[in-house]
Amino acid sequence: MLRGDVMRVSTDTVWQWLSEVPDPEIPVLSLTDLGVIRDVRWDEGTLVVTVTPTYTGCPATAVINLDIETKLRSCGIADLRLEQKLSPAWTTNWLSVEGREKLREYGIAPPAETRGQEDGETQARVARLAGLKNLVVACPRCGSRNTEKISQFGSTPCKAAYRCRACLEPFDYFKCH
Amino acid sequence: MIQESDLIASDILYEWLLRRGDTALILGHRVSEWCGHAPVLEEDIALANIALDLIGQARLWLGYAGEVEDKGRGENELAFLRDAWDFRNVLLAEQPNGDFGKTLMRQFLIDAWQDALLSALKTSANERIAEIAVKAGKEVTYHLDRSSDLVIRLGDGTQESHRRMQAALDALWPYAGEMFSADAVDEAMAAAGLAPNPQTLRPGWDETVGEVFKQATLTQPQSDFAHKGGLTGRHSEHLGHLLSEMQFLQRAYPGAAW
């Protein structure tokens, strides 16, 4: 293939390629499922991919950037620039519908549904406050709603630790953010 | 009306950004000292995650401070190549961890202040400050939920946990006032619409911590005495010891890169 042809690939194709890159910590999700890719565009001959961090200190951020670069270079993109964008801040509302299902099948309870709400932050806060009392997180294994929170932090910054009182299995809950 | 360009030329914006970045960095490092030592696994993980958030926030503030200073220093140079007198964190952040109760109380006092400060900064006239505040604010809200919950559970817990939480509050209270002190830097930032005057955050903070202490059955100290100096580079002896560990690699092997 001529290099010129590669440079003309549509941004749709690039999105397709990026949907094949797994999140380094939750590999069942792709980067596009996670919602961290905010924009793909051509700037003259340079492909510009805009990425937003999930959490400011998330150690996976550097790995995500490296994985994006590795993938796109392997697809023949020679001229590439990654840009970081903080605003608007990432929210779990950007997790794709497929991503939420994949999480559940993987054994991680997806974040409480606040999709369709204008103000995701307020909703997240409500869910969090309710979490101290009566937020119901269904067990991703047996589906029971008889679960309890063990800790506000789980194996990664984006998750909390829960336990199912029915099947007695511990599980991660992907927090509203 | 003070213009943003004046604040940059006079180093006021730079100084103010260091206060934000250094407080997050030093507290983040302190909290990270718990890694592998916390009383239970869940708390060990929680502390490590909070430390990560804080260090991530420090990177955003210090990265911007380096750009404003415009002398070729980035987040790494600012974090690892300055000595104690160049740091602008509040004294409370550098206080030693002590026991788990003291660590938690320090976190709670700072979380409640950061929550109020970042909320106010979301409407800063400086877009970059507002962006960082929105991002960091989401994380700090979560930190505050956790620390206030634990202060209540331990304060209103066993006789021993109550005793430790009260001792922590009594020991740390004299360091709280510095978070609300205002000097020429704060006044200029407020006049330009870039940041709130810290004094205006005090009533809301008093209400938050007062309510939590009440539920935690803890007695809030009455004295208003406040240790100050961290924001202008006069630190307690603890900061030097902290830096000797945090900056060890760059001190021993100057210029070493990963």
C-alpha cells in the first residue's frame, strides 16, 4: 500500500482501529468503550487523537497513550500526535452501552445508570451519597440485589469493593464518577 | 481591575499555583508512605488510591506553574529539584502520619477545605484553573465522603478509637487556620476573579467539619491559634525529612531519567 493511501484513511477507520485496543487494567473494555478517546482528526498530514484521563492519577494513562501509539503505528500511521484534554471531565456516563454489558459479564458491576441526565456530576454525587445508605448494586455473578459495600476503593481508582450476601462472592463495582 | 498578565509578570499566579500543586504533592507523598502498612487491606488500597489522585492533581497544577514561570521547568523539575524553602504547601500537609487516626483526621481537614476551594475555582476566570478544579473536584468529593465517614465511625467507635481521634484532632487543629489565611497573593488572585479569598471559605468549612465532629462525638478545640508559614516557604522540620526521601533519586543521581 502506498503511504499516501494510508494517510487518507477516514477517521471512521481510525475509530474502528481504536475500538480494538483494550484498556490495560480492564481488558474486557476497549478504549472506545471506556470513553477516553474524545476526538480523532487530521491536521494536514498528521493524525491527532485527543485523549482524556479517567482519574488524574490513574497509572494506566501513560500505558493507554503508548497502546494507542503502538496500535496506530502498526496500522501504518506514521505521523501521529496525542493530545490530552481535561475538559469536559471524563464521566462514567461515557461508558458505552456495550461496555457496561461487557463489564457485567466480566464480573464487575457497571456504574449506577445516570445516562440521560444533563448533569452527570450531580447524579454521581447523589448515587455516592445514597451509597452510604441504600444504593443497590446488583451482584454481577448471581444477580442478587442483596449486596454490601466493603470499601470505597477497589483494585483500581475507578472501582469500589462489594460483597454479595446471597452467593457470598466479593466483586468490584465500577463507581459513578 | 488587575489583569491576568500582571499576575503572571509579578509571579503571583506562579506562587498561587505552587500552593495548590505543593499541597497536593506533599499530602500525596505522606499518604503514599502508608502503602503496605495500613491496618487492613481495603484501607491500604484506599490510601494508595487517594495518594495517586493527589499526585495526579499535583502534576496538573505544577505543570501549569512551570508554563507560567516560563523558565523551562516542568512538573518533574518543580517536584524533585527544589528545596524545602521553595515549597508552598500548607504546614498541615507535611505533618507526619502518626497513627491511622491522625492520618485520617489530617485527610479529613484538608479534604473539606479542598472540596470548598475547588468548588469555588470551577468558576475561575482562568479557564485552565477551572478545568483542573472540575477534574480534581470530582476526586476530592469522593475523598471527603470517605474521610468524613471514617472520622464518624472511629470517633463514635470504641473507647480507644475515640481517644485516638480526639488526640489527632487536638494535635492537628492548630494547623487548620493556615488554610484560610490570606495574603497579597490571595488578594490579587481574588481581585482578578481567578480564585476566592481563602477567608470566604471558612464559614462553609466550619459547618462541614462541625457537623461531622458532632456526629463523631468529638470535641472541637476552641482556640483559634494557627501555625503559619508553609505558604511562604517557612516549614516545619518535617518537610526536609520528607523531601530527602521523595527526592532521593534526583539528589543521588542528578539528571537520572527513567
